[in-house]
Amino acid sequence: MTSPTIDAPEWARRRSFAIISHPDAGKTTLTETMLLAAGAIRMAGQVRARGENRRTRSDWMKIEQERGISVSASVMTFEHRGLLFNLLDTPGHEDFSEDTYRTLTAADSAIMVLDAAKGVEPRTLKLVEVCRLRDIPIVTLINKMDREALDPVDLLQDIQDKLALDAVPTQWPVGSGQRFKGVVDLVTDELVLYQRPGVEHDREAASERLPLDGPEIRELLTEEEIEEARDGAEVARELCPAFNPQSFLEGHMTPVFFGSALRGFGVRELLDGLADKIPGPAPMKVQINGEQTFMQPGDKEVAGFVFKVQANMDANHRDRVAFVRLCSGKFRRGMKLKTETGKQLTVSSPILFFAQDREIADEAFAGDVMGVPNHGTLRVGDSLSESGKLRFSGIPNFAPEILRRARLADPLKAKHLKKALESLAEEGVTQLFRPVLGGDFIVGAVGSLQIDVMRERVAAEYGLEVTFEPAPYETARWLGGSEEELDAFAERHKSAMAVDIDGNPVFLAKSNWEVSYSEEKFPNVKFHRVRERAS
């Protein structure tokens, strides 16, 4: 894929991608170093630094700073080679798989980061399955080559075996760990030399290119190392398939890069690879007056969807921002847009993001991600358009694996608790169920860390001390069917009935066995594990 010409429409310059990885593979470090290499920041967050510098630019939530993890998705914009990139930094922790899935609905491609010593890990496998649901093309970076690594042939075979992806190296590493000398560019037949950085230029080590058959290389590498580089390049060309752009775009093939994000090595080559290969905005499935069609990025009507809502990014202003992926049209500041339910809002202060930094956008195009400040008008899954007749699909809720009962230390603050839990549920932090019988809210989550984040945010943002006690339920199912069938089921299971934040009927089950038993007894009632948001 080539860069657009100078006469191409603005949307053709956009590239929106997400970074996916197993925890500790180096995703946040890569995010920082890409921004540094692209000139978006002057200094990356120092991993070993103390005090305020410990916080990386893309991790702004207090619990992220304290635990050194990413649990909320950020959006960062930068330019490279005439293209405008929107980097969607997904949560690294598996408990936030729903937030990751929603973020991937706004991405046109993904970078998969693998640890060179570990290859494909369980979390990576799950994330690639999510990408495959949407046929998202994947570029691979095998990271941490400056540490001891698996054999590159074994790493490529691991990708093939576990992910069913044809792995096509664009480079071939020469050694690893203390023996790491760089990578051979398989296109130009040059060695991109790794210069082991000193303390003074930690992550900004320059990479020098040397022809494999030139005299300069003999001054820096031994004959044995030169032979290893040549043999490796020959093996790669013989054993690996040629890069097929169509197979890549369909999600069947992944180009593979090698590097060290911490040292800044290979990141510029990765950026160039993204500019050359990843696609721009694609047509998006949409329903117009109940009929399914596709919205083209070049269509005139401004349209997009909310894939994330984040409250209190700025604690001083108690703000609430909806992250909107624009799918068509040219947006201008001050435009009036409507949701599919008919709500109209004037977008007078649209935001373009750089982590916690932001600036007002006068215009935006298909492929852009912009923030729309609002006071609860917009929720995850909402569609926005000029006509209000469009509805994008594909942003789901998944059945929770953990259910907890919310109990207040001060019962007089029940109304405040209701507002806090509903607000966080609208963001997608957790799910919220209100039992038909009884007054306690039931909070649903995929993992326990979601509960920790909710407790932290309820305390910090609303001043409420809440205990999340074990609930007498194991899972939940959304119910579907005729009104008569649902009423009959609800009559038999009054103590297990609840409604979600949208008022949809929910069955709170004590076990998965109870779900199966209920399905047998009520064959005309549908027990859904997944429900599309805002549907």
C-alpha cells in the first residue's frame, strides 16, 4: 500500500491503528518510543525514573500510575511521512478485554507486540481472535531483541502454529542479547546496525545502515557475524512466503519486524512499514432506516460512532468525553449532530487527543478519532450523524464472569451511589444490574481488576466508600423472546430477575448449569451471552 498523493482527500491520509500485546511485552514502551521517533514528544517517560517522571504519557489514571499498568484506552495523534496516525493504546490487562474490543472497533489495523524470549502468549492469542472477528490486518513487532531471544525461525513458526497467520519477515535479526548486532533489511540487503546505547542516549540510539557486501561492515562485525547475517537473510528468503498485500489486508498474513522498543531500535523502520502497508479508513457497516448498507469514508454526510466514554480525565473540571470514530464526511467545529434516538447536540469544542494533552479541533475527517465533551448525552455504542438516521453496529457487552453486590458505608448516600455506578457503567468500566426484588445494585465485570478500578474511582471522584461483596450469582444472561414467554419466565424466577442500565431484562444465574437447565425448560426464551450496546 502506498501513501496517498498530494491531491488525495484528507481522509485518505488517516491511519488508525491499535497496539495489542500480552502484559509486559513492551506495548506502553513502544507507544512512547513511536511518539518520540515521530517527533510528537521530546522525551519519553523513563521506566526507572522516580517521582512524577515514573508516569508515562499514555497512562494517566491514578491506579495505572500506582500499579504500572494500562487499564484504559488512550488515543494519540502524530504525523509521519505525510500521513496522520491515530494510535489507539488499548488496555494491557486481560480484565479489560471489553474495553480492548471496543477500541478495536475503531481501528483499521493493529500492531502485535511479542516478547522475543516468549513468542505468542495467551493474552496475545485472545486479542488476535478479536482482530480476526473484524478481519483487521496485523503488523508484528518482535520486541526485546537486545535480550536473549528464541531462534527467529521458531518465533515465526510460533506465529504460524498458534495464530494461523503467515509470518513474512521484512528483516532478519543478527544474534540477540549481548550478541545482538542489528537486523538485515531483506528488501535493501543492508544491515541496520544496532549501536548499544550508553547512559546518555538511552532510548534514542541511532541506527546506521551498511551494505552487507560493503567494506565498512568488516570494521564493525567479525567474519563469523557477517556470515551469520548473510545466512539468516538467505534462510528467510527461502523459507518464508513473499509478502502479499491482499492477504495482509484480509487478515491472513503479517509482516514481521524485529527491534527493541526500550532502546528505540527498529521503531523508525516499523513506522515506515506502517506508512507503506496499513490501510486507511474502510467502508463501515451501517443501518439506514432498518436497511443494512455501507458508509464510505468519502461520503458527504458526517457520521461516526462512540466507542469509549471517559469521565474525569481532568479532575479539575469533572469532564466527560465521548471518543468518536468518524467514518465519513468532513466535520466542522460547531456542527449539529444527532444520535439514532433523535438527541441533538452542538459539537462546539471537539478535541483531538495526545494522552492527557488535548487541543480544540476546527475540523476532522473520516478516520479521525475526536473527543466530544458532553454531560451524559452520549454513551458507548451511540451513532452520530447529521441526519440521525444512521446506526453503526458491532459494539457488544459480554456476559460478566464476576458479579458483586455494591454496599455503601453510609446508606444515606444511596442516590450518589446510583449516579456514580450508572456513570461508570455508561463508560463501560463495568456492567450494572438492578434486581427487580431488593435495593442493592449488582456490578458485573470480566475480571477482578475492573472491580478494583471501580472502587478506586467511586472513592476518588464521588467521595463514596463502597464495599463490593460477593453476590449469590455466578453469571448473567440477557433475555429475548415474546413478551408472553418473558413474563412467564420472570414469574418463575422473580428473585433472579434484573434489568441492565438500558432497562433490558437480565437473568442472574447461580451457575452455568442453571443457565443450561433454564434453556431446556424455556426453549422459546433466548439466553444471550452477548448484547450489542445501544440496541
